[in-house]
Amino acid sequence: MSQKKVDAYKDYKKNRTQILKKEKRMKKLEYGAVGAVLALIVFWAGFSVYRNIDNNIKAAEAEAAAVLTEVDYNSYMGYVSGLSTSYTE
């Protein structure tokens, strides 16, 4: 081995605990970031499904709502009262 490689190995061996701690910390941060992104995707998908179902329910309720129609029977009642009800044989 060359002297350069030997010096690099000695430096690594001397600072091994700090290097390993830093690598573990970075791995935990990576896992946390990936977990946060996955949680965000799951939340977004769930919210989208909820919103679509809610909109469909509201649309179905609007279609099924009773339609009230007001009818004016005054002219009909006037016509019926004007008819003769006597039966002559």
C-alpha cells in the first residue's frame, strides 16, 4: 500500500466513531424523509377519495331532494262549481 492509503486508513480509524455516528444520523434522516413523503402521499390519496365520495353523496342528495310544485286550482274550482249537478231523467 502506498503511504497515501496508509494515512487515509489511519485517519479513518482515528475518526471512525464520529464517521459512523454521522452515517447513522444521515440514514435516519433519509428514512424519516422517505416516511414523511409516503405519509403525505397516503394522506393525499385518502383525502381525495373522501372528497370524491362526499361530492357524490351531495350530488345524489340533490337529485333525490323532493321538488315542490305549487298548483293553482282556482280556475278549476270555478269551472267545477259552474257545472250543473242535477240529473234529470
